[in-house]
Amino acid sequence: MNNWNTDTCKANNISIHYTRTGGNKAPVILLHGLMTNGLCWTNLAYALEKDYDVIMPDARGHGLSDVPDAGYSYYDHASDVIGLIQALQLNKPVLIGHSMGGMTSAVLADRSPELFRGMVLADPPFISVKMQREVRDSEVADQHRRVLQLSLEEIIAEGKARHPHRSAASIERFARARLQTSMAAFDVLTPPYPDYKQLKIKIPALLVFGDKGVVSAAMAAELQGLHPGLKLNRSHMQGIAFIWINRNVLQLSFNHSCIHYHEKNLNRYFLYIAGIGEVINSFCSLPS
């Protein structure tokens, strides 16, 4: 990390803070979820930096990026990413987005497919409007408001109790990210979200979902049905591929390859596995 660069750029009329591994390599942008920040991707960036120029921006209202008074829809987040690509003059990056970042990526796939080589959508909030309202009306924002009253040390202590197998460095990164998440950022939870049934995935994309995440196997099958011509099976898929993550076994299928990984204590931050590099390499090998 000592050689990584941190800076800000103007994008969509706000300042976006980012961390970048650098080098004359194919660019990969990592988009985080709500209540985290770019540095929460550190472990994945370590795995990718040898082969890729990894850019980890802080979304608006998160990390060290600006906190505007308004403008937290997924379309605003997507415009921020487009502005980042333009400001850094990135040539057709691969985009990886988790949760909030996954929905932002889906919007970008529909809105500006020409800007990307491919993307990974990790458990995006493809949920009904009814469920969106339930999330908005839940205690998630109030819980975060309580967290903002705590010290870093108190949040770290809670993190260690909740995730005893996670490294101390990782727990501290996520604790700092919580303290750097503004209450304004929760405006992204305002319904309606972009309709995932209407979004068109016009570039090679990988949908990642797990047995305890937002996207279910049934929804994945529904998404495949919305893209005629795409065939789904365990070892051969075209255009959109699917990862099914169980508690202990990960099977990754992309185009003509089938790669198997066996991981102990697999948790929601599954993209730390080095196998994601195989996916990115597949994207970068495709014609521009």
C-alpha cells in the first residue's frame, strides 16, 4: 500500500476521493456499498495490483469525498463514476460493484456500456419496491446515527465481537469507514430504485450472489430470462455468468471456463478471492 496514490478529482460537480494502485496496466474500478468506502476493498486490491491498475473511489457521502446536500440517487452515483473515468482518462475499465456499488454498476451497464470492458455485479439490491420501502423504514439509518456517536475504539470493539475471525486491520478499516459515512448517504435508500427488470446489461457481466445475500437463485434465473439468447448452465454461459456461493464451496463459471475454489469460512466479502482476476482477465481479453 506504500506505493498507492490517494487523491481527489472533480466529477459531476463534486470532489471524489480515490485510492489508486497505479501502473501502466488495465484499469479496474471497485465500487463499495453503503456504510463502507474505497479502502474496504484493500484485500482485493492487494490480490489485483500486480496485474491491474486498481482505482477505489469513495462514493459521495462516504469516505473523504464530498457530502452534497442532495443528489444521492443511483443515477447520481453513476454520473460520479462517469466523471471519475473522464477525469482520470481511464480507457475502458472493468467495473466491480458490491451492493450499492453493484446497482450503480448495473445503471452504468445500461446507460454507458461503451465506457467499460465488462463488470461484476456483486449482490446488487435488485429488490421490489415493497422491499425497498421496508429497507427505508427499517432501523438501519437510526442504527448508523447511533454508531456515529461512538468512538473509533468502541466501533472496533463491536466489530471484533461480531466478526472474531476477521483480521484486526480489516475491522479497523470498516470501523473508520462507518465514521466517514454521512447520514445524507442514506438518501440512496429512497424508493424507487432503478428497475432492475428494465436495465439492459449490454456488455459482458458477471452476477455474483450468495446463499444469504439479496439476490436469490430464483432472481438470477429471472434475470437470465430477461436477456434472451443467454444460456445458463453450470459450466458454460454467454455474456452474463453467475456465481453461486455456498458456505464452503465457490464455483465460478465464465464463458468456456469452469474454475473451482474451496474456501473455509467464506463470508460476504467473497470478492477477496484471487479467482476474480480470472474474470477480469477474461473481460480484458475480449475485443474492445
